[in-house]
Amino acid sequence: MTKKFESTDNYIATEDLALAVNAAITLGRPLLIKGEPGTGKTQLAEEVARSLAAPLYRWHIKSTTKAQQGLYEYDAVSRLRDSQLGDEKVHDIANYIIKGKLWEAFEEEQLSVLLIDEIDKADIEFPNDLLLEIDKMEFHVYETRETVVAKHRPLVIITSNNEKELPDAFLRRCFFHYIKFPDAETMEKIVEVHFPSIKKDLLAAALNAFFAIREVQGIKKKPSTSELLDWLKLLLADEIPADALHADESGSIIPKLHGALLKNEQDVHLFERLVFLNKRKQ
Amino acid sequence: MLIELLFKLRNARIPVSITEYLAMLDGLNHGVANYSIDDFYHFSRMCLIKDERHFDRFDKVFGDYVNGLQNLFDEVIGDIPEEWLRLEAERLFSEEEKKEVEALGGWDKIMETLRERMEEQKDRHQGGSKWIGTGGTSPFGANGYNPAGVRIGQKSGRHGRAIKVWDKREYKNLDSERELGTRNFKMALRKLRRFAREGAQDQFDMNGTIDATARNAGLLDIKMAAERRNAIKVLLLFDVGGSMDYHVAVSEELFSAARSEFKHLEYYYFHNFVYEKLWKDNRRRHNETLSTEEFIRTYAADYRVIIVGDATMSPYEITAPGGSVEHWNEEAGAVWINRILEKFPHAAWLNPEPAAYWSRVPSVKITHELMQERMYGLTVDGIGKAIDGLKRKR
């Protein structure tokens, strides 16, 4: 094995995540990634592709996506039209086979990265329809009677938000990694990577405020890493001094520009109420 | 040797298959994670565990397994003669370290203390507590007790961190057996969706027809498809107040999540049992109410009525006029529920209390009979059965 994945200059991968990716490359198995929204599941594939200098194929799944679309589609309607017009193309069915993302990735001579994003959005049967393709990295094209085999097993990264249970048979063929929410130390590294010029004290104050918000009981949607980064961007743009973020003794201050962190009306209300209660106590 | 780990995991009801086990061995063969126990922990977890809900159980089993290995190690090391250790130490220790040893009272003293500590360690272990977690803090922790690690008297532990990853049990909250979490919720939702998607009529399938015709080289091939959205209309009646609040919140969310699948979905609330009034907003229950008569008049008979409540109360609250705890009701609750059932033949009662208790509570028994045996548990299974019952033509 020549290439190894590790943290890049704009993505911090924890040790266990790097291990997971490297193991998946070595053994040629798909890697299933779960985790809270906003912890960089989708970004992982992009960063892996970039750090390994491998081409990336993105397959974003919607509720209407069928497994077949990832392999190929037979454009029967064009063929019908062509037959009416007497086009010569119509005699070769291969002209109407449209390659899917999986096929494209299979044709790559070198290591490529195939991202199957948000697999849980699809129909329940979707993962089952991909079992053989993912396992053997080959599939059969019924119309042209050819078998497509991967020239180089791509690294398949699958992300899921847990909206549906994935079938056991599918899980058994994957490696699984759960990206847990970064601790304060990792978070500091992540922020540094994104905003290298951020002032130390502003960063410390912002992180404190951020983790405090995450710990408030009853918040519906906890702010995630990507929201923190957005918030910092705003703070930097507005040149807000660090002491504006420091909570006073009771911790009762609504952070500036909190709209970037709290995305839910109820959460903002809850937060304001807590602050109000705190103030009254004094 | 790793087979033991596999069986330990299976005993802990973690679904680990042979394929996954072999994949792990394959990885170890390739040298993916051979050099540190932390790497091995992460690697084995990613191979064997496919669900973050099992992480906590895996951590426990893994800790146990590693402890087992450590115990084995201790048994062996207990027999190593002292001279051997002393020689080894003298070979390994630098001059400075030797001086430090002297400062601590000499080698013999240290060995004595060490033995004492070992005894202590054994006692503690027999007492059943875990000691691997504290291994880093004691200078004589089991981790420090090997030739490379005889740095006796050093302040910090050999490993630098006292608690192992798997001892932190970070994934405790994700375990499915701990509490009624999102898992049940999702399963139930799936059952509800099935309910909404079935019982459909056939309709002309435009895309399918074009597709089939094209494949057929232009010969018309008509396709019919089942209608996706059907006309299921649901009325939900919730018992609110007291112990029911949590269950109401869960079931409200459940049905809202499935809302797009229904043609109509309406909520109403009641307290303990259905009487002459229902209300839509629990905060304004005393002002804005809807009389049950009007409720029955408003909705057509093809609505499905689902009542969620624990039906636990005094039997008089159901059978006797004036039995309600909150107000004077002219007619008994039983009369009202019968009126509702007369109008809406498709009805079900979901009860969050475990079915085993039902027969012991008279009011639940009465309600069950009033509902013509259509009371189901508020569980995935119960919802499935209730849906089956609601689908049946009456």
C-alpha cells in the first residue's frame, strides 16, 4: 500500500477515522459513515479523494433513486423516437445504455473514490439491490449481455443519517465508522484549519459559548461543527471582540449572532427564557 | 484466540457474523492494526459492529476481554523469580534511575512494596472491581510491571492516560435496550407508512406504459399501477395529563412524521376518558372545546379513529354518570365511546402500559371490552396489529 489517508490542511481526521479509511482502502471494502449532521460525513469523501489524488464520483441519493440508476439506465424512450425517425443508431442497443456512477467508477484504472451520499434517503430495498455490486464490484448489463468488472476496486464511502434501518446483509459487507462529535481539543484544531488567523482569545470564548449551548437541556437541534464554522465566519466578519462573548458569572448572555447556531425558533425562545431566568436570579 | 472475543460479543446479543469476523482477520493479516491495542480496538469495532447503538455493549465486552488477557499475564508473571527481575532491572536502568531507586529506600524495599501492592491488587480484583482503568495512576500498576516498564517511582503512569477508550463508555446513550429511543419510533413509522400505502386502486401508469411500449418496439403495452397515496383519514384522540404526557409526545411526533401519508389527520385531546367534550389545544382546554356530538357529526364514517391512552382509572369514571374526576358528566364515558364506535367502525385503542398488566386493572378490562377487543400496546408490534385491524373491512 502506497498512499495513506490522514488529516489534510483543511480537514481534521481523528486517528480512528484515518484508520477506518485506510483499512477500507487496503481491504477494498465499502465504508459506511454515520454521525450527527454537520460532522463532515460528506466532506470526508472529498478530502480522501483529494489527499489520495483520486477521482471522486458523487452519487447523491434521493427518495426516488433506484439502485439501477447507479449502474446504468436503458433510455428506451430515445430509442423509440429514433426508431420512428429511422435513425441508424437504433440497431445497436448499446447506444441507449447510459452509464451510472458505479459504472464510471468501475472503469477507472487507478484508485477512485465513490461517494454514495445519504443512502438512508432511498427506498428500503435500495441497499439490498446493491449487495452483489458492492461485494464483488461487478454487475451484469442485461441489454447488451456484458459484465462490467471494476478495473481497480474503488473506495466506496457511504453516508447515512439514520433515517432508515439498513439491512443486515448490507451492513455485513461494509466497515462501519461513527463520527462522534469532536471534543474541545479536536474542535480547536478544526477551527484553526478553517480560520488560521483567528485570535486565540476569541476562539476560546467562542468555543466556550458553543459547548455551553450544546449542553443546554432540551434544545431540539444542537449546533454542529459546520454551524460553529459559519458562526465564526460571521464573528470574524463583524470583528466582534472576544470579551463580547464572555459570559458573566451566571453565564447569562445570549451570544452575538446566535442565529447561526440556533436554527430553531423554539430553541431561540428556550434560550432567551433561560437567560431571562438567570438574570432574575441575580 | 480472537474467537473468544467473537463469542463474547454474540453472548452480549451483538449480531456479529462470520463474514465480519473473517474480514477482521483479513485486515489483521494485512497489518492494518497490529501494533497498538487502541488501533486494534478501533479496527475490530469497525469490522464487527455496524450500529452505534451497539458501541456501548462492545466497549464493555472488549474491556472484559482485554482484562481477561491481562489476568492471564499476571498469573504467568507471578512466577517469575525476583533475581530475574533484579538483573533485568539493573541491565535496563540508567545510572540516574538507579540513584532514584536508592533514594526510595533501595531495591529490596521497592520489591517489597511492589509485592504488597500486588497482593492488594489481587484482593481488589477478587473483589470484582475493574482495575485496568486505574492502571495508569499507580506506579506499580499491572501495566508498569514488565521489563520495559519497570520505571518504578516515576510519577505518571506508563501509558500517559489512565482510562482506556473503551472504559469511557461514550456511546452509552446510543444503546437501544436502554430506553425507548428513535429505533422503535422508526420501526413504528414504517408500519404506519405501510398502512397508508396499501388498499390502493389501480390507475393508468403513463410512464410505465411509455417505457413498456418503447421496449416493445412501439407496440402499445398498457401498464397499470397502484395508486401511491390513498385516502386514509385518521382521527387521533389523546389522553393527556399526568403519566400519559411522555407517551402523548412520542405518539404525536410519530403521527406527525407519518402525516404526509394520510389524506387527513386530526388530533383531539381528552382527559382519562372520552366524555361530552374534546379539545384541540391542551393549553386552552377549558375555553375552546368541541362537543363530542359535533365531533361525531363533523367527520365522515370512513375516518379511522385511534385512541391513545393508558385507560387506567377508577371503573366508575367509565361506567357511571358523574364519574369523571374533573367535572360532572351527565352521561357515562361508556355511552360516549359507544357513540363514537357506532359512527366510526374502524377504531383502535393504543395503550402504552405493557399488555401483561391489562387484565389486572379493571378499567383497562372494561375499555378493552368496550373497544370490542381492539386494544393494542403502544409498541412496534402493537401498532402493526392495530393497523392490520384498521385495514380490515367492517
